[in-house]
Amino acid sequence: MKKKEIVDNETDNYTMGEFLNDSISNTSSKIDVASGYFNTTGFAILRSSLWKATESNDFRMRLLFGREAIQDKTIEGTPEDL
């Protein structure tokens, strides 16, 4: 598994999907994931690795997702003014 401090999809060299599939395949029992959002396309990339990992009796996965940002219309000015 390649070690990176921050994984993003800005390059095709190593995507978040590849990182998570590697992590799921190489873990002994637990995975913690924090993400800004969730989509079904991303889940499809991980589905087979996750399914295989659940065969282990001690496998545990924790997910933390954010939510879509909502702009507060009560704030006056532009982002540069804040």
C-alpha cells in the first residue's frame, strides 16, 4: 500500500478509491473513514473489497459523512469580505 498523508482525486496516479481498496484489503480488523459526502458510484468501487472484508468475524468499519454545504443568505457581503 502506498502511504500518503492526504489522498485526493486530482491525479490519476493514486485515487481515493484505490487507497480505500488497498486499506480494506490490507487491514486486520477495522477501518475508520471520514468523508465530506457519499455517493453510490464511490460505493460501487469499494463494494467487492468491503464484501470480502466482512467475511472476517472481527471486521469493523466506522463511517463519518458530512452534508452538503448550505449557504447562509443572512450574511451580507462577499466571501472576500469575511
